[in-house]
Amino acid sequence: MAAGTILTVLANIPWGAVVENAPKVAEGAAKLWSTVTRWNKSDSVQHDQTVALPQKPMSESQLLASQVLALEDGVRQLNEQMQVSSSLIKDLAEQNALLIQRVELNRIRLIRYSVTAISIATALLGLVLYLLFSR
């Protein structure tokens, strides 16, 4: 790809909007992840309840107590997963912001180098033309 095309593409990206929206994207990913995790967890809990049949009949209070304990355990696991994923998403959002800043810095450097290269090329062309026509 030509340097001019790359510069055009980089110039047309609204970097400020990308940096501003990075946390919103991370929040959306967290919501999506929590929804998917909740669906998968509820499916596995329902599957476990249908597979695990008690050996002896339990009283209704024992059955409710075991279900409450299972639900508490599920909530605890989901809470741990949410904390780990929130930390990960926060780290990823920070890395994304740093990456975008570095890309922006590289874009500015590329523009400066391009301007410098064009200036040097113009000066060399002028020098060559001067030397050719001064004879």
C-alpha cells in the first residue's frame, strides 16, 4: 500500500472519538460477557439439577436449603468471575487507550517525516536543476 494511501486512511480516522468511546466499548463487552456467562451458568445449573438425583428422599426444607446453598455458590462464583473480568476489561481499555495514543503519535511522526522527505527531495531536485542549467 502506498504511503499516501496510509496517510489518507490515518487522517480520516476520528482518533478523538475512538479514544472517547474506548471505555464505552469496554463496558459493552463487559455486559455482553456477563450475559453470556449468566446464560451458560444457568444452563449448566439446570443440567446439573436434572442429572444429580438424590439417593434418599429429602424433606422440603432440606431441598430448599440445598438449593439456596447451590444458588449462593453460583452467585459467589459469578461475582468472582465478574471481578476478574472487570479487572481484565479495565486493563484492556487502558492498553487500548495507550495503543491509540501511540498510533496517533506515529501518525504525527509519519506526517513530519513525509514533509521532511518532500522538502529534502524538493531541495535536491532544485539543486540538480540548478547544476544542470547553470552550465
